[in-house]
Amino acid sequence: MANPKYEEWKTEEGLKQIEDWAEKGLTNEQIAKNMGIAASTLYNWLNDHVEILESIKMGKAVADAIVQNALFNSAIGFHYDEESLTNDGHVVELKKYAKPNTTAQIFWLKNRKSEWNDKQEMDVNVRTVIVDDITDED
């Protein structure tokens, strides 16, 4: 017999809601809470029902792409518009520029380019020498 709670979420609307929550950055535990189920139930459903797994994956992929683009823009700098209030009470739109962020650049390079990685590979050769005839005098 199908789980009645699951039946609510396998609809097109239910799956879209799950995807939207994942896209907004909610964790699986938060999504489960919003669905009115225990996190353990959601994890079981992810193993048993590919449509729920795919909805969460698609939502998280969108969120990840948004964050990746934001990190990239932060690394290279970007132009943006900002509203400001003048001394005489008028709202004006200002064009501004956010300078490149060195920390974002380093993070990007360390994760994308092996020569920037902090992890260093070392080639260590160990030789074992066995000496049988060593005396105290040696």
C-alpha cells in the first residue's frame, strides 16, 4: 500500500514545491520539515522514489549555479545599480562597481587549478637496509 503522505508529494505541484525549496537553499532536513515528514522518511523516499530525488537534485543544481556565478562575479568584479537618497529627499539610482575580491579569486583558483592547491604531492622513496653483522664496537 502506498504511503498517503507520499501520494501528496508525487504530484506535479508537490514535486515542483520540493524543487523550489531546494532551489532556495533549504537542506534536506528543512525540506522534510516543510513536507511534514521526518528527515529519515525523506531519505527513505530519496532511495525509493526517483522523482523526489530528481526534484531535489534539480533544485540544488540551480542553487549551486547561482552561487557559483556569484562567486565568479565577486572574483572578477562587477557593475551594479544602487538607489540612494539625496540630501533633498530624492531617490537617485547610482551605478557602482564592486572591485574584484582577492579571497574569491584564491578560492576559485585553489579549486580549479592544481598548481594553486595547498596540498603538495611529495615523492618519498624509503630504502630499508638490513645489517646482520653489527657489533657493539661498530
